Amino acid sequence: MTFPIRIGVQLQPQHADYAGIRDALRRAEDLGVDVAFNWDHFFPLYGDPDGKHFECWTMLGAWAEQTSRIEIGALVTCNSYRNPELVADMARTVDHISGGRLILGIGAGWFQKDYDAYGYEFGTVGSRIADLAEAMPRITARLAALNPAPTRHIPVMIGGGGEKKTLRIVAEHADIWHSFGDAAVLRRKSVILDEHGAAVGRDTAALVERSIGVSAAPGAVAEELVESGATLFTIGLDGPDYDLSLVRQWVEWRDAR
């Protein structure tokens, strides 16, 4: 499968009133982005640690009603915060609200402040990754059992780069892999992902889209990332202003290609 070049924006739900987030989402869709993501945290990740912040999945339900064209999702849902069956039901519901435009982004979790303040067991990196591995088939099974069923196969995006365990989970379950790092890291870990794919009997080179976050202008990094296999490029934006000028450059680059 050949994946099209797509541009995403992560509207980080921090340091803004919701009206500002709503407006940024409208501007992003009007600009021509392909996907709008938020994130699944309970506190800001930078800036004022006690600044304004909103919850991920209730926001996605609102985004599903506000938008009409773009895909939406979390970059990424923390597996630890909800049991797998609930995640599946939430995803199926937002899938229906949006008319089949949800991406189910999910990861093992890492931000200890969230865990401590909301009463979740933080555990270890290993235990959180093991929990994610155990959750994925449960999510799949619940999606298959729900009535009504999802409107489509909901694409699963898994974020993370652990070479032995996380990329194995990606190989088994993901439609999109979100990588962290530069082109060299993406190339090296893509090879490892495909090795895991061969081990589990899945052609991940053909079936798993490569996604990556970008913060530089496309002229500086885009072609090298494309040569390394990336096709989904996401620009992270912080509140309260959500300046889309860099996003506009990436959309123009996509369209020129």
C-alpha cells in the first residue's frame, strides 16, 4: 500500500480557554489539514504546570460535531487511564458522531503527575507496556462486539519507540506508528518494526503508516523524512494563540508535491 502525504496538527489542550481551541480547530480544518489531534493528559506538559487544561475524550466528542472533513484523534490516549473495553466503546461512539473520522491513538503512558493526581498506579515502564500489550486484543474484541458496530475499521495509531516491546505491539496491532526522533531514528526503527512484522506474519512495510512530529519548516526536513518512510507529519501547537503559520507551510508543501 502507498500512503498519501498527510499533514496533522496537535492542538495541545493547555493554556487556553475552550473557545480558543474551538477556533483553532476551525482554522486548521479551513486551512486544509488532514488530521487534528489533541493529547491525553490532565495537566500542562510545559509552561505553567497548573495552567489551564482540558480533558481529551470529551473534547474529541465535541470535535466530531464541529468538523466535517478532517480525521480527529488523540496523540495519544494513555492506556492506563481507562479500561480497554471502555476505550473501545468511547472510540466507537466518537467514530459514529464523526461519521467515521476517528483515529484511535494509544500509548503506554509516561507522565507521572497525571497518575499520582488522579489515583492511577504508575508502575514501571515495563508494566505499562505490558498493560498496553494486554489491552490491544481486548479493545479489538470489544469493538467487534459492540452494537451498533463502528462505521469502519477504526485506524489504530500506537506511539512509542521501544525496540523490543513497543514496536512488537505496533507490528501486531497498529495501522499507524507514531515515531519520535529524526529521520535517522525513523529509518533505523522502521527496519526493526518490519522485523517484528515478519515475526508475527504481518507486512508492516505495506500496512503500517509512519507518522512523525515536526517542528521545523518543510524545506529543512521534509524530503529526508519522506525518504525515511514518513507520510503523516504533525505540528504541535500550544495555546492560547495556536499560531498556524508553520502548519500553512506544511500544507503548501503537501499540495505542491
